[in-house]
Amino acid sequence: MFKEMRRKDRRIEKQKVEKVLKNGEYGVLATVNENDYPYGVPLSYVFYKGAIYFHSATEGQKLANIENNNKVSFTVVGETDIVAEKFTTKYESVIIFGRAVEVSELEKEEALLELIKKYSPDYIEEGSEYIKKTGSAAKVIKIESDHMSGKERI
């Protein structure tokens, strides 16, 4: 179902894949709209309990696309370093193919708190209050992985 990685010598193992996902600053979610056009959008996310979670407004293009077809891909680029004199780039990246689903209220609260821990670790108490006040104005989506791979050039 998923193609083999061409450069097997650059494949990274599961532990490193998870490290890239945990440390990534942002990811790019790719969906397909109702006219079969791809739509890629960068977003904040958290890798938690083996899945990708992100929050969203309660409506918009990405949610409409997911409702139409919940098969998605999600890409994270970790550390990079341009090596100008060799006309190359050192990099680490991960791509996930999976299905995007809206989570339950309990899982939503957990995921929002994990997002706060990742992006605002010095403001967890304030973040918890913020979730209580504004949580209903957001949806949380989980990407359940069907296939995940990572690659690096060092």
C-alpha cells in the first residue's frame, strides 16, 4: 500500500522518528478537497500517546476536507543545516499517513493541555484556565497513523 523508501540508507528508526515528532516546532497537514486538489497547511501539533494532535477552529478548509476524506498525511522537518559548499542540506524529517478524527471531550482536554506543555511550558496553570474558558471554541483532531517513516541526511 505504501511505497518503500528509495534511500534505505537514510531511513531512521522508530526511536529517532518519535524524537523528531516530539521536538518538531510545526508540521504540515496535507488533505484533499472535494475537487481532488491537495491542500497543505502548517500547524502547531503535539505527538502524544503515539498519535498527532492539533487544534482547530470549529470550521474551515482543513475540517471540510477531513470531513470529505479523512485520509491525510502529516510532515515534520526537524533539524536542518545547509551545506552550501557541497550543494546539499543535512536534515531529518518524518511523514505520517493516517486518518484524521475528531476526539472526545476528555481526549480533547488532555491534548490541549499537552499542546500547552509543549508550546507554553511556563504557563501551564494559566493555560489550563484558558482551556476551561475557550475550549468549546476549538476542535481537536487526532491523526491515527497507518504508516510512518523517517529519513535523515547527516
